[in-house]
Amino acid sequence: MDFSPTLSKPLHVCVVRPASRQTHHHDIHIDKFQTVCKRKTDGSCDYQYGNTNFVNHMKDVVPWFLTDVAPKKIEEAAKAVGKAAGEALRDYGERESKGRGPKW
């Protein structure tokens, strides 16, 4: 669906099919540039990447991804690595304190 109440260029509103909303990472969103797709037999989109709309969409989306999405994902990954490392060190320390550590 496209709408443009007062804009010179319309905005494209993308609503992911209800069955896919819990698993599709784009869910419901608004784009300045629609990524063109052909409908597959299962109802999902087969996106076309070699056109101007896709290039313009990427010019619009990539800065947002780099400033909003990527830092959060990196932070989540760093926390997961820190947690795993902490648990490994704790387990190692517990084994060492009970004399069950590696025999070097």
C-alpha cells in the first residue's frame, strides 16, 4: 500500500503476512522506495535486486541499519560472548578449587 498525505513522493507501507510476522525480521515497516518483487506460489515475495528501486531502497536503509540495527546486534553478541567466557572461567575455577582441573 502506498500513501502520501502531503509528500511529493509516496511512502510504501509493507505489512508482512500474518503467518510470517513472528519470524520475519521486517514485520511491518514504511519505506521511501519499494523493493519490487514477484509473487511466489506460496504467497511470499521473490525480490528483484537489479533495478533502481532496490538501489534507492539500499541507499535509504543502509545508513539506518549501520547506525541503529548493527550496534544493537554487536552489543548483543558481545554480551553473549562475555557471558559464555564468564561461565567458562567460573566452571574452570570451580574445578580447580576442587582439585579436578587439568593435569598440566
